[in-house]
Amino acid sequence: MGFKRTLFWLSSFFIFLFSIIIFHYTTPPFPTPSTTITPKEIFNFELDNIFHKIIRLSGAQDIVSIVTSILRTHKDKCDKAKWASTLIQNYNVTLVLIVDQHGCGNFSSVQEAVDAVPESSSNTTLIIIDSGTYREKVVVQANKTNLIVEGQGYRDTIIEWNDTANSTAGTANSYSFGVFSSKFIAYNISFKNAAPPPSPGAVGAQAVALRVSGDQAAFYGCGFYGAQDTLNDDNGRHYFKECFIQGSIDFIFGNAKSLYEVQNNCLSFKVDLFYLYAL
């Protein structure tokens, strides 16, 4: 028992020491000349020198260099200009949240970022989502007002899930992305329901990609993909500009009062006739 306890504390000490060495080794060894040096900074400066000497004398400099190189490379990859969105100024955004699957953002999940949006706020929040496919069902609750979601292109940033009417007790709940808040805006992102196309005569195979039930929502350069009942334009006043919409059998449906501005090649459907009603 005594040996195990000693081994535990020795291991903890060396892990702690190595962590401190890594931390100090990755910081600049000299203070910036333009800043005023305080006694605390002088102490840190001397401590840095001590740790650097320990590393050199122990022969662990090569190992530490490899580790810090990996850490710095990862940091450099995270410093991307794509986070500098023009929407920040255009919409007077007060809060920006980043979603990235590689650890370069505030969150790795879209739903986590949505949950972090201030409730019932009159200020605008922007969620920037990096390229990739995010397999999750996302719900924007009614109290998440004044929210903008921006992807890196509708072919590059995709949010998808695979619920159906059968799996959610109804078509209305089968959405991959649901918007229930007012003043929601999306740019350059796709919403997809990955449920397979239903067989002829199949019951309960409706699979909604997006359900939008909040008022004053807008979608710019977005994609909507599904096999059946793709876009549930449920309720409210909505605007769709230069979006790609794909599906079959009521692939755009609902009771909303919406305006669609699309080009001829922006609709893809497997029906003989398509009727778009302006209510």
C-alpha cells in the first residue's frame, strides 16, 4: 500500500511539473519592451529562465519542442480569417459564437451554441458554423430571438438528421432543424433530412429538413434537402432568396406567408407539376 501511494504521488508530481514546463516553454522568454515590467513579471521572467535551463540540462528539449510544435501548429490552424464575417457589422451583432468540429471554436455542436444564445434578447447574436456535416437535431426555441446562423456555403456546411413521421409521431416533428423564434436568419448553410426515399405507398415516411414556425425569418443562399416533405414553411412571414430546395411530394408546404426568390435551377423535385401559392 505504501509503495502504491508513493508511486501515485511521484506520478502526480511529474505530471504537474511537466505541465508547468510545457506552459512556460510555450510562452515568450522575454517580456515585450513596450510594456512596463512589474515585479510579478520579473518573477515570471526568472521562472521562465529556470524552466528553460531545466529542460536543456535534462535533455528533454527535443521532446518538449515536438509537443509545443504540435500545439502551436494546431493554434495556427485555428487562426482563420473566415471568422471575420461581414454580417457582424451589417446587423450590428453584439455576440459571436463559433461552432467547429476540430476544437477551434466555442462549441463543437450547433445545438450547444443555440442553447448559449441569450433568451428574449433585443440584441443580435451570430453563430458562425465551420465547414462540415453536423449530425444532430437542432431546435431554436421561441425565446432565442434575433439569431443569425452563418455557414461556409450551402454545399460545405450541412446540418442533418434522419427522423420521419413514424419515428416522431407526426410529420411536424420530423424536422432536422426547427425554428420557433422570431427574427431568425440563415446564410450559406444547408438543412437536410437523410431519411431514405420512401417506397411507393409507404405510410409515415415524411421527413422534414426544416420547419420554420417563427415570424420574420429569412434564408439566403441556403440548401434544403429531403426525400418527402422537405420544407415545412409552417407559420409566420418568411423570405427565401437564392436557395436550393430539393424533394418530392409536397416538398414545400405549410401555412406561412412567404416570398421565394429563386433561379430556375434552384428547385429540384420529382413531381409532374409544382404549385407555389402566395398567401
